[in-house]
Amino acid sequence: MGRRKTLILSVAVLLCILIYWGFYNGLVVRKYIVESRKLNDGESIRIVLITDLHSHIYGENQREIVSIIERQKPDIIALGGDIADDIVPIKGTELLLEGIKTLAPIFYVSGNHEFWTGDISSVKSSIREQGAVILESEYREIKIRSAELIIGGVDDPDIVHYEKPDYNWLGKMNSSFIRLKDAPIYKILLAHRPELIEMYKENNFDLVLSGHAHGGQVRIPLLLNGLYAPNQGWFPKYAGGIYKHGVTTHIVSRGVSYNPRLPRIFNPPEIVVIDIKGIADK
């Protein structure tokens, strides 16, 4: 084979690899480690974060996504909004919850698409029936082995447009969590929209978990983290990944939904795993 043919073949193989990699839409697991002195040295809590399912179904009875979550051995499962969809039937949401309800305590906050259904009460009832704790500008104190935690959550701001026109979303959030500001135990907030981090961090949460951005839809590894995201527009600041804001760590999931009409490029659906590890005081 001549040099020219070898070069053409090499380029073709490289292009095939890039196309496969770029348009790969299988579920991946993305892991983050967060350290804290609020947990005892050597303690570890594992959270599995699922966002933006949009009722998509991964295999019969959601077995594909459920088996991946099960393998992570979570202590907490956090559902960060848009788990249900306003167009796709809720069956995929119900199947997911049915599959994970015995794996770990489940905490849920709404996303904008649940409100867009026009029947948020029915959506929440379906989720609550599977044993999930729904957080609506409120929090729970929980204990995982010897670790004490606070986990709070806020409804999506679209509650104002689709359910409660007179609802003071920001005021309700701040009044609900102000008493936690100086709490010495580890505090987690579930909040669907990452672009509102400046509001969330005012309450001194140690960890904020969000979704909504879908990874910016299109990524270019090492160059562009996201091309476009809802409510952030072009080149979103919080497309997906881990961000630091003083005492607050912010993790944004790229979500698990997949729509063939709007392909994700270099941006496969992801299940996020967060290990919170206790470290000794210096």
C-alpha cells in the first residue's frame, strides 16, 4: 500500500473514531470527590445525582440505568429536576423510581418541565408514591452511619408562572434556610437551575447539586465546555462539572436525557457520583 493510501486510510479511521466518540450516547459515570472537615476523618458519603431524565427509558423497566446506579452503592440518591417531562409520558420516571426505591434514600426537587406539564400535583404524587422525599424550599436532617447531614431543596422558579403566581420564590428560599447558615454540620442543596448559584450560595451550603444545562449540548474536549444551555444562552458558564464559590462547591450534572432530534456532541448522558470524604483538621 502506497503512502497516499495509508494516509487516506489513517485519516478515515481517525474520522470514524471521532464521529463515534462525538456522537456516543450511552450512559457514562462521572465521579467527583469533595473533601470536608465537617465529616470525621476517614468518613465517606456517596451521592448519586440524576437530573434531566425527561422520562427517557433506558432498556426494559429502566434496567440499564438502574443497574448502573445500583453498582455505585449510593448512600443517597438525589433527583435534581426534570425527571419527568411535559411531552414524554411519565412512565419512564415511574419505572426509574420503582427500580431505585430500595437502593438508598431518595430526595427530589422539581425542574421546569414538571411545571410545564400543567399538573405538577400529579407528577409529585407519582414520585412521592415511590418513597421519594420531595423538597419544596425545605430541608431534612439525616444520618448516614455516623455522619449527620442536612439536605435541602427548592422548587424550580417556574412555580411562579405555572402554579402560584403570588409565590415569593427567593423570599421563601431564604427564609427556609437562613437558620442553617451557621450550622456546623454538612449541608447539601438540590436546586435544578445552575445559573442561580449566586442566590443559593448566600445560605452557605457546602454542596449545591444542579442540572438543567444538558452539558451545553455540544462540547469540544479541552476547548469548549458547552455551546448553549437553557437560561444561560451561548457559551454557558455552568454547563457541567464542578465549580467553587468560597465555602460552596457546586456540581452541575449534564443530565441523562437523550433526544435523537437534538444530538449531544462529545456530551454523553451522565450519571454523577459524588463522594464526600471527611478529612482531619489541620
